[in-house]
Amino acid sequence: MVLVWQWQQLDQQLDETTQAIALARQEIVARTPPPPAPLLLSEQQIVAINNAIGQLNTPWPAVLDGFERVVSADIALLQIEPDHRRRLVKGVAEAKNHQQMLDYLDLLGSVAPFAGAMVTRQEVNEKDPNRPIRFMFEAQLDDSAAVVAAQGDPTQESGVNKLKRTADRLRLAADLWLHRRGPWGLVLVGVIGMLLGFAVIVMPRLDAELAAEVATLNELQVRVASNQEGSGAAAAPAAASAFHYHAFRATLPASEQVLPSIKAVLDSAASHRLISTRAEYVRAHDAHAQVETLQMMVPVNGRYSDVRRWIEEILSTQAYVAVNELAFKREEISLNQVEAKVRLTIWHHPARPGEHRHRIDAGGVDP
């Protein structure tokens, strides 16, 4: 009887607490202003923004690591260009014969971060007196997560066997009790066991549930007393596309930072002992992404290791700069000195309307 009374008291307290929580939440929701209208992006805007984000997130260090793992004296790598939309890297290389070409692609496709490589075109380079095979290829980037096969746990297996042995012993003990004292004794023992199980299992769970509900109610009552508005749980969650859009916009610099970015790229090349005698620039406007770009084509001469460190420094210090293409030219495959062409894109906000006119007017004087 005592157990039944305690259970009724706990159940009643739990119901009252649940009702109080519902009332407190209704009051908080009533005080919460309506959420702002969600950001709606057109399909063209989503494609344009994802295109920019894909370029900026190209895993260049991992890609270069993969090509460096398969360096061969028989293969001259001439160009690599990531295609983030198809999740692959396109490349151009030269080999002495088709067997070396196939062996290279087979090895490249087996190293991280690639999941296979295939030739797309090949031809004999007639301009070279050695007549090597120039081939274009595509190396697929591996995006699959490692899957670990589930294996049996020896500890769990031994626990199952132990539980089985315990059940056999209980069944044997019940048979002996029934044989010695008759069925009523077994019924009495069963009732007592149910009550003990109720006291040991059900009552602690009710206590824990009631404690959790009381803690929730106390927190809500504090928020109601302090006139605090509802949290993000009551408001509509922001769309993932809107979150990425704002994160992308926050990454971009103002248009005034374009010239300092160019200077930083060229200064970094000089600090890595790379020689650059010229550079080409092309500006563009992306109406869908509402951004502007400045594309740089920078040829440099120096060691491959210095070219790589230069690229990694650009990517680590300027989050709004994307490396779109990397081309190489060597006099001989064995030489460490290379002529590299690097195509970069600086993404930035458009200039604000009237910004440049305001500057000119502020500095002008009447005749």
C-alpha cells in the first residue's frame, strides 16, 4: 500500500509540473516577436553562390599531396585544374609511351584524395623531337566516409552467455519451489518480486523524470519573471542556404581591399624566391551571386617546393582568394626548376553606388 501511495503522489506531481511547463512556454511564445521572413534565394543565386564557395573550398593541399605521392621520372605533369561541380581534378601530362601513362593513372587513382583516374584524350606531341604522348585525364575526388564493419564484442558475448545461465538457474529454482511447496507459494513469490521490481525500477525513473521536469519549469519561470523573449527553439530555424549565404558574404572583402590583395599575392611570391615578370587581370561581375571578381594569371619561375608554399600561404591568409588552375613547364622532367602559371580569383563585394563619385567630388575645387 505504501508503494502504491508513493506512486500516486509522484504521478500527480509529474502531471502538475507538465501542465505548469506548458503554461510557461505559452506565455514565452506570446511575448516572442514573430521571426523575420526567411531569406529566399533563386535557383540561379544558389548555383552562383555554390560555385563561388566550391572554388574557395578546393582542397589544394590534399590535391598537391596526391600528385606528389606519384611523382615519376617518366611522367611530366603539365597542368591541373579542379572541377568542383563534378568533384574531380582535370589534368594534362606527358609520358614516353602508353604503358607508362596507364601505370601512372592507375597509381594516381589509388592514392588519397582520389578515388580513381581515367584518361580522356591522348595524342603524340609532334612538336617535341622525343614524340611523347600528351594525355588529358580526370581524377575523381574521394568523398566517401570510411565505413567500419561491425564486429562481435567478446565482452558482450560473454554477458549474453552469463544472462542465459542465470535464466536457466532461475527456472530450475522455480521448478524446485513448485515441486516442494505447491503453486500458491510460487504465486506469492511472484507478487513479491513484482512489487520489488516496481520499487527498484519504476519509482527511481519517476523520480528522475520529475526532477528533470522541475528543473525545466524553474528555468522557464526565471525567463518569464525576467520578461525574456523566447529562444531559438520557439523561433523558426534559419534555412541552411541562408546561413551559407551570409557566411559567404561575411568572408568577402570590400572593393577597397582588392589592390592590397594583389600586392599581398605578388609580395608573397617574391618572399618565396619566385620570379614574376608579368601578370594579367580580368574583372567580372556576377549578378546572381551579387559579387565581383578579379582574375589574375601570374606566371612565376622557381622551384616547385617554393611554388607550393606560395599557394598555401595565399590560401591560408586570404580566405576570399581561390586558386583555379596550376600549369607547369620544365625543360627536363628531372629538373626542380619550373615555370608555373597560376590562375587566381579574388572574390569581393561590389563598390557601393556613389562611392567613387563621392571621393572625386570631395577632392574637387571650383575654377
